[in-house]
Amino acid sequence: MGMATQNPLRDKDYLLGKRIQHLRIKRGMTQERLAEEAKVSITHLSMIESGKNAPSLKLVYKIADVLDVKVEGLFKF
């Protein structure tokens, strides 16, 4: 019996989501406010933060802009 393998893309999605969540909380923002300012549903943002969905590149840029960080700042794990 083989061991279950982890999906590396899913791990990156999880880390990106946690980074977004960390920066959002650090700036005192609610999910509702970030979702509204990034023009995305709160459900989608929640799924991104939990690593269940990956944001599009366009959304990554919007989130970075709202959080006032460079896009690269979202990928510093």
C-alpha cells in the first residue's frame, strides 16, 4: 500500500490563503471589507483563505492593492 501524496499546488494555495488572511487581520480588516474592496464574494475569499480555492492572477493583484502590499508580498511564506 502506497502512502497518500500531498498535492503541492494545494499546499501553495493554502499558504497563499493564510498569508492573505494574516495580512488582512494585521491591517484590522474583516473578510467582508476585503471581499467588498477586492470585488469578490465573501464565500470565494473565505475559500481562498482556507486554501480550497486559488485566486486568479487578476484577483491576486486586487487583493495586494487593497492590502497595500506588492504582489510579491503575498508570496512571502
